[in-house]
Amino acid sequence: MEDRAEDRELIEHELHRGKVTFESRAVERREEFVAALKDFKPDLVISDFSLPQFDALEALSILTHYHPGLPFILVTGAQSEEVAVECMKRGADDYILKSTLMRLPSAVLNALRKREVERQKEKAEVDLHAQEEQYRLIAEHTRDLIYLLDQKGQFTYASPSFEKALGYRPAELVGRKAFSLLHPDDKVAARKIFQEALENRADRTAQYRCKNKDGAWLFFESVVSWAFDNNDVPIKAVVVSRDINERKRLEEQVRQAQKMEAVGRLAGGVAHDFNNLLTAITGYSELLLRSLDRADPRRADVEEIRETAGRAATLTQQLLAFSRRQITQPTVLDINDVVANLQKMLRRLIGEDIQLHTALAPDLCRVRADVGQMEQVVLNLSVNSRDAMLVGGNVTIETSNREIPAKSLAELATPGAASVRGLDTWGRRAADAAVPLMRGECERGVPPGSYAVLSVSDTGCGMDAKTLSHLFEPFFTTKEKGHGTGLGLSTVYGIVEQSGGHIRVESEMGRGTTFWIYLPRVEDAVPAREKVTETDEFFKGNETVLLAEDDRSVRTLAIRVLTHSGYRVLEAASGEDALLILAETTSPIDLLVSDVVMNGISGPELAKRVGEKQPGVKVLYLSGYMEADMRNHILRDVASSFLAKPFRPRDLVQRVRQTLDGALTKETERR
């Protein structure tokens, strides 16, 4: 909704720059807007504030009438703060000035993600309400458990529905104590409910588990009331019990969705602060090791500190990988190389009593992924296989090419089979589809295309359906307390999804487990390895560096490292401080080194302002956590690069030198 053609072109241009694929319709008048809502059916509305016949506030009211909850982003010129606040109150998802259109792609993607999460939550709530309605219909058709108990708690009547629900024929139950069917942990509470219903002469509701004839425990919700004779003497307890296992499952889905969403938010917040701490610990450990003689007995203590910090960083990356918020460096690679480079480590890792076999396709196609993440996938799956074989066995790692035609989706849609779907947004659960697959159906649900396939198989104990249903949930583990974090497979799942791939699992009790990883094929060649320099002397320089970092420990470390390498460092504790320093200094700035997320002015905004005052200045961004779309956006400038926290002192001076010299490869610039 924009009446200026040039502004429409700018908006669409910025969306294309942000690699947002879209189809648009431009409208200026109220009737055009209403018509577009009906026949164009947009997924999102971008609107100027003032239009020929109406404004954004009226547009929001119309949108709420026809499409409640549809994302609405206000893109306008300078407006008062009150206007922005009122638009947000009316339901706008974001407010963007035309002078800061670079934020638009991220705002669009965030609004769509938010809407998708809301749809999933709404669906879960609709399903829950639908299930409650289903229970009502069942009750009306006497399919619930209806029974009568005497004052001793013995069955005097049981409805025919018992046989279908619990496997007991009514004649088997008459004369039997009802509490004998209850779970031991639920008996005390159930007796209390029965007593309260008797004393208060009012209905009471209880939830408890009943044992069916096969020994399985099922949840029921019961309404208990007492019938009295003419002399006001209690004669029977009338109980209507309803099977609530499906309702429990839906409630658990909602709780699980909330838990996963919380874990994702927590992972991002923790990573930012925790990686700052780890940067300081790792960095100062490296500096201290350089100052200690190799024979110094204190080296072992410092090395242990450094290694512990490394393990802590790995745990943080696992959380981010699960939530698909890990900072990645994707490159074109050959999965065969990843497996080959890990073979020696894998043989030590899985132990001598387990045989490791590899079958690598010689003509395996190339994929685009993060090398470190792919190594983590292979290691995690191999460790999972090892733990499934307590008395030895075989682990087999295979690679192959696979072309999946469109028809295979229909051909493989066998009833009863399932595949691993996933956590595309918070609240979607991989657990719903992590069930045993039939042989030969590992491709079911994988979109048509060309793939490099990595499989890891073992001859271990296998997994039952209950275990598979929780397989990719964070912190779920079947190991003893104190053994394992429960993040191994959830990390694998997050990495594969983040890499644009698909994961499938097949398992059978007593016959082992196989995981398949499908990664899309790319035609690019594997880039040549960059030459590794053995000495830090290569990375020294005498340029002027403006350092903006709001974490004191990281800032102090960076200043020390860069100064030692010969650079002149201007220290800023915030974006605002950096601009003041820039205004006061007379010498040119060769490089801006800035944290991405800072209080006040952010790193990208600071880089923009510095570039306006000193065009051509190069930028090195630092961050321990950053959304992928934001990272891609800020790195479009060929004069900018990125360094993930935690980093070592050597990593910092190397990336500073590479950025100043423009020595980053095209692949590195892209990532």
C-alpha cells in the first residue's frame, strides 16, 4: 500500500536484496485494498501511513476484519512517536522508517515466522478443543466407562464399554474391588475424592491411571457421585470414567511446544553473554600459555582452563545448533573428506570392541554445509551407536548419491510408515514422526531432488516406539543420571535442518538403528584450502583500528592482542562512544571492529555511520549469536567480515589482517 511509485520500487528492491522471494500487488485506495484482501489473499501487508483516501490505522481495522492476525508492517517517512505507538497498539508487527529500509527483509521474515508460530499454537488449541468435543459425543453414546460401586468399593455394575477400553468383560468385574485396577500412586487421592463426594453429597472429579488387562496403565477422568435411598442412606457410587489419554497427549504437545520455544530463546540469550565470558577465558588462557615456559608446572593448569572453556563453548553451540541459531560458516565440501578425516578419531572414540566400517561413494556429489557441524553430526551419531552396543558390534558409515523423483513421494506413501519431520519454527515437534520406518522407506517425505546421503548404522539394541517419539527432543536421554546431556541427537537434528537437509531414522528392538542424512547437491567445486601460517608475525600491522565492544573483558583482551600486534587501537565501550571518538580524531580509521549486538547503537548501524564519515572503511563484526538473515544482510558489503565468539587471540589478529588486506576468499566472504 504505497502511492509513490519510486517508494514502491525502493521497497521491492530492498526485499530482493534481502533474498525474500515474493509476489506483490500494489494498491493506493480503500476499495483496491479490500478487493486485494479478497482475491489476492496476501501473506503480509506493507503499508505507508498516509494514502489518498485513508491511512494505516484505518487499513489495520479493515485488515483485522477480513484477516485477523495477518502480518502488517508500516513503512513510512518521519512520523511522530505517538503514531508509531498507536500503530503497534492496533496490531502492526513492525514500524520502519524509509530511511532505514535495510531492516525491512528481516522485519518481513520475522513477522512471517511469528505468524507461523501463532498458527501452530492455534492449531494445537483447536485440536485440543476438538478432542474435548469428541469426548462429549462418546459420552452421549455410552462409550465411556459407566459403573456402580457398593460401599465396600466393589463393582455391582460395569458397562459394556469396559471390554473395549480395558479388555475386561463386565462379568469379570462384578464383585471385584475397583481400587485394585488403580495405579498404586493414585489410590490415596482417588479414595479421598470418593469420600469427599459422599460427605458433601456433590459430584467430584478425579484423574487416575487404570490398568488394562494387558498390564498397561491408561489415564481416565472420572466423575463420582453417590446415590441415596429414601432413608438418606448411601447405597451406590455412580462413576462415569472417560479415557483422557489423547487429551493428555495434546496437552503434552502444547507444553512441549512452549518448552522448545523457551529453549530457543534461552539459547540465543545465553550464547551472547556466555560467549563473551568464554572469549575472555580462552583468550587470556592463550596469552598466559605464551608467557609460560614449556617446563613450567603451571602450564597444565592453564591448559585445563582452556580445554574446559572449549567444552563449555561446545555445549553452547549444541544448544544453538538444536535451535538452529548457531553461527555457521557454510562452504562447498565433500562429505567423504569429512568422514575420512575423522576415521582415526572415531576408531579411538568407539573403542576396540566395536568394528568401524566405511563405504564411501567415489563419485559423491558436493554439498554446502559447515565443516565443523558435519564433523559434529558424524561424531554424535557414532557415539550414539557406540552407546547402543554394550558388548561390541559394528558401526557402518556409508555415503551415496541419490536422485529422488517426484513420483517417489506417492509411491512410498505406505500406510503406517512415518518419517522425521521437524522443528521448522518453535512448537513444531520432530517427535511426532520419529517412529520406526519400514525397510526401504527411509526416503519417504524427502522432497524430490539430488542428494548426497550419509548413513550411520549400528547393530545395537535398537529403540522402541516410545523412545523414538522423544528422540530429537532437547535434554531427552535414556542414559543414567550424570551420563550425557541429552543434546546429542537434538544437535544433529538442528544442524541438518539448518543445512537445508533432511534426517530419517529406522530402528527395531534388538536389530539396531540407522540414521540417514540427506543433503542437497550443489554444482560448485570444493574450494582450495587456505594456506596456514605458522607464525603470528604474518598478521601484524600498524593500521588504526576503532574497537567498539560493550563487554569490558572482551574489549580489554582485544585491545591487548591488537596492540601487541602493532595496531593503533581506539577503544569504545559502545556505539555512541565510537562516534564521539570518530568525531574527535583527525587520523583516518582503517578498520572498524565492532560487536554486532550492543546497547544503544548496534554494530551494523555503527558501521553505516562510520562509513558515511569515512567512506571505504573496512568492518570486522564480532558476535557470539546472530540470526542467519541478519548475518547475511550485514556481510553483503565486500569490505566486511565476521568472527564468531569465542575466539582465540590468533583468530582475531588473523581475521583483522585478512580484512585489511582483502585476503578473504569469495567463499569466506559469502559465509
